[in-house]
Amino acid sequence: MDRVFFTGLAIGMISRLIMLNLDQKQYPAHPNILLSQIVLAFVASSLGALLVPALINRSYTSITFLSLAAEQFRQVRESRRNTLQNLEDVQLVKRGEAFIEEIARTYEVRNYMCITTSLITVGVYYMIVSDLKIGKTPSLIISAILGLALAFILKKLLTRQSIGDIADVVESKISFVDGSIMQIGDLKGITNIGLKSDRERYLTKGIGLEIIPKDKSYTNAGVLYDPGQRQAIVYNLYSRLGLLREHNEPAFVPLPRRNPKNESIMIAYIPIEKDIEKAIEAVKSCPILSSAKGKNLSLKNYTIGKKGSM
């Protein structure tokens, strides 16, 4: 019992650890947040590993503990959501409600992943020992291998697409027309920058980016249309490159704008360090939010720029 419990616990913990790198990439967090995730993974993995032997011994009250754990994980989601919402007012670039909800949901789902992998690992062990009459040590090895395989399968299933999967990101020139009207590429009217010093900062330190839907697809463009997705993109830029502005400088708040000519998104951004390659990678790594999907299914057969399409 001890060996299979610790094996299930280890597999559950490993399944969480292999997701930490992805979480850090898509949802940057502080070390204390990562530590709390590891502790929660330990609790979830323990519950999953104990459930099978408890049911074998007809201890059906264990299901009650499982339901209590699920309720606790929902509270973790609520707590994470509230924490991020409380921090919104002190952010130079806000995450936005959609991105916050996506992060909170992710933190909850990862715990269920730990329960599932540890539960399946221990369950397979008992099934092999009782049905196939294989020795305990070989059964432990087989169940551990299957548990690890399940962990990697779940990782693949739970990995979100990024902006780089549906769009190309290229540099675009920032300029000003009619004195103070910002233009990015061939799209003018982004915003009005009144002060000459502010315009000079954009021209010398700013980066212009164009996010172009791949395959001229309205489905891909529909994801970029979503306001929550656009806000997540500019926050991803901020979290990786910083932003050269103060709270009392509204002229430097990044404003993603749609270019109706090719359905791309144009962004003017002033990072602390001007590095176009890092900026492009920051945009491409932004996760696609669940709330941004599925709103343009009727447009999937249309092509941007094709005669007869939209």
C-alpha cells in the first residue's frame, strides 16, 4: 500500500510540475504563487492516490472528501480571481476580465489533472495485480509508466493555442500625419498625441506591430477581434518587456486597433528595452482565451480579401 500510494503521489506531482513551465510562459507568476501550486498539487495527488484503496475497502465516505476537495479548488479559483482583480488598478497595463478568468480557471483545472493521474496510476496497479496476477513490483512499474503517459497526454490536451498559431506578427512603422495623428503602417487614426515630446518618444523608442491572421481566415481574425484577447496581448507585451510610462501618462497606453483592409491588428508600444524580436515573441506566446473562440463560426468558409467574401 505504501509503495503504490507514494508512486501515485509522485506521478500526480510530476504531472503538475511538467505544466509549471507552460504556466510560467503563458501566465507569469511570482515564486510564492508557484509554491502554492506545488502544495495544492501535493494535496490533490494525495487524494487521488488514496481514493482507490479506500473504495476497495468499501470506505465510501472517501467520496465526500473528494467533493470537499473539489469545493476547495473552486475556492482557490475564486481567490486567485479576486487577487488579480484587486491588482488591476495598480497595473500600467491591465490584464482585463477575460484574461483574469482564464488564469483562474487554469489554476483550478491543473489540480484536477493531479487527481486524475494519481487516481489512474493507483487504479491500474490494483487492476493489474488482481486481474492479471502480475507481481507487485512489475505492476508498480507498469502503472507508473501509464501514469506518466497519461500526464503527457493531458498536458497536450490542456495546452492552449497561442497567437503565433493563428497569426503572423511583423514590425510596422510608426509615423504621425496631420501633425499629431498616429499612423501604424497604412492605418492612420490610431490616436491623437498632442505633445511633441510624446510623439518623439514613440518615434525613437516605440515599436509598431501588426498581427495578421494566418491563411486569410475570418475564424482567426475573429479571435483577434475579441476585446479581451486584444487586452491579453498587450498585457503579455507588458509582462515581458515592461512599459516606458508613468500612471499619469495616458498617451503611452497601448491601443490595439483593427485594420479593415486585411483584418489585422495594429499596436504601438514603448518597451523599456527596444527589441523587436522579443516583442514579436511576446505577442506570439500570448495564449488564446476560451472566451475569444467560437464567435465567428459562420465565417469559417469566407476568406479575407476574396471576392464574394464579407
